[in-house]
Amino acid sequence: MKKISSSMTARATIGALFFVIGVFLLAFAFFATGLRSATPSAGTLNPTGPTVSWAGTAAGGGSLDESTCVEGVNCDTFILTLSGTPTNWTGLKARIVISAADPSGATDYDLYVHKGDNSGPIVPGGQSAHGGTPPEVVDLDPSNPAIGTGQFSVHVVYFSAAAAFQYSGSASAISTSAASTLAPSAPPDTGPKIGFENFEAPGTLVQVASSSQGPTAHTVEYMGHDAGEPSVGVNWKSPNSATGVTNFQSDLQTLFIKFDDSCPASGQKSTWYNSPAPTSLFVDSDPIGFTDRDTGRVFAGELTLTSPSCKVSFTDTDGLDALGQPTLAGWSPSSGPLGSGIDHETIGGGPYHAPIPSLPTPYPHAVYYCSQDLVTAFCLRSDDGGATYGPPVATYTSQCGGLHGHVKVAPDGTVYLPNNSCGGTGAVVVS
């Protein structure tokens, strides 16, 4: 068997040691080179100029702010000295601009100016963190005792930047009357936050007189199962909730939802129930809902298939009867079907335009029902809160396409019915 001599072993050991040392020195050289400041690393600005310029040299990457950046990797520093005394700068200030020539607008640098070095305080107005490529600008006013003259560190954080679009920095003496080229950064939002959350109808079965999925009497279907063209409203005058009750017209179902904003321990933030209107029990078409924002009255309408008639009911109690149960007794149906077109019905309501007519009931608002009959469109008005309606009145015949928008009533009682094709352009029919 061949034996390895001790001299060969020693040479191998020394060779390995030199290899490790070489790798270490190479890594150290790379690391030391990477951790470098801007080029040049420092400069002095006199009140009479000239402009001082420098360029970033960090490797690039991303950092949220100064606390998370690594010098030479995703932030670097330029030391700026303002010469003289504040008196020498009377009527002048120093403007620092950090910019990048990225045409995409994706490169984003943030600017922090400290008194002294990076461990010193950020000077008043010494932070600029606008989004995207537009330049970051900080003005230093030596007349401010918290700023003065002397040494400042211009710390640039690579919020989202690559070496391909290194920043260019400049400092120049300008008049104190010169306005900033950019609006100041928005102050931090310390107030309550607004959030959004999606709420889905619970997957429960509800009893229905007839399902729109097929003429099956006395059956069940899932709550909110077929809301192809839903309507949403809120009864802010609800007798059942101080924060209002939301209603959601889903085909033949009229769903009522109460939201709990108190973060209940049960995790249940909303409760749902179905209270179908007495005029929405059987297979119809084009369901529509409307809630008057001032009175809180909720309306539910259904066209009778393709025949020119509509059935409407309304409720002031969120579809609940005198015992607080969601029954037909919680609704009031209009007397008889309304004369209408065959499609695209809409219900609206609001105050009357002056002069206000003599009203048969205490209900203070007018209620409007509109629909279209392929080309001609009609509107009807109720002066008793939806109990009865007057005759159909044509809003247009051939001037516009048949498909109109939803009727709206302005605070002064003016009624608007929009249409996106009147003579080829969008228009509004006004009454």
C-alpha cells in the first residue's frame, strides 16, 4: 500500500491555508469596494456657488427607509458643507435635488438630510419621499437656527432602484423666494383608518312561494342565489337599527342586512334575512329595488314577464310585521299593476319641485317609476308614497335609444333620466 509522506501532507495543509486566505482577501476587497459613498463623497457649497454635483454608487435594490437600508448596498451618503455663516446666506437657501433618468418612472429614491452625519437629527423639512422617478427636493435655509451652516449628510435611500438608473445629486444656492418644484410630502395619517370588507350572503336555504330557477311551488332556494342585476339601498331611518339597515334586491328575494361594527366575539359581523314583497312571489323579470335616502322607504318592483305591466310594493319597517317577523304583512303593495314598458324598469324618488302640489298623504316625497318599450320610454309619478301611480307619460319617443339609465331626483326636485344614445351622444331627459 502507498503511503503519503509527512512532507506532502504539510504542503497540502499550507496550500489549503493559502487558498482560504486568498478567498477571504478577495471577499474582503469586494465587500470594502461595495461599501462606498457617493462619488465624490463630499463637497462644499458657497453662497455664491458654483453648484455642487455628485452621483450615487450603491449596488441598488430596495429599502423602506433609513432604518432598513445597508450603506453601499441600498443607500449611500454625500457630505455637504455650507460654507460661511448664516449671515453670508441672507436671502439665500441651499436646494438639494436627487433625480434619476428612468423613463419608465419605476425608479424611486428617498432623501433624508441630517445635521452633521447620519446619526444626527433630520433638519426641518429635510425629508423628501415622493413616489416614482420625479426628483426629491430638500431646501436648507441657513437662517433657521435648527439648520444654520456647516456639515450636513445627504442620505439617499434606494427605495426601489437599480444601478442601471443611478441617481444624480446636486446642491445649489438659490433665492429664498424660490418656490419648491414639488408639493411637500403629505403628512402621516394618524387618524382613524377606513377599510373595506366583502360580505357574502350566507349559504342558507329560504322558503319561497316559487323559484325563479323553475316554476316549482312551495320550494326552497339559497339566499341571494341569483342576483344577476341586484339593487342595493340603505334605510338610514330604520326603526330596527340606529346604524341603518341595508337591503339587497336579488331576483324574487329582498334581503335585509344588519352590520355589526363592534367586532363581536362571535365573529358574526352581519345578519341576513329574506322578506320578499307580496308582489315578488312568482316568476317575473327584471327586478328592481330603490330606497329613498331621506325617508328610508324601501321599494321592490317586478315586471310581469314581457307584458307591459309592473307590480310594486314598499315598506317602512325593513319588511318586518308588527311582531318583528319578515312576513308579507311588513309590506304594502301598490294598487294594481302599473302601466309600463316591457324592460329596464327603474324606481326613484325625492322632494317635489316647487310649487309643491297638494298631497293626499303625509308622505313628503314624489315616487317615480320609469321603463322603456324598445324605443319609447315612459315615467309615472306617485303622490301618495307609492300606493297609487298616475298614468304613463312618454319621456321620449324616437329621439333616443330605448335603453335608458336609472331615474334620479335632485334636491330641488328636478328629475333626470339619462340615456347614452340620443342622436348618437349621451344625454339626460330633464323634467
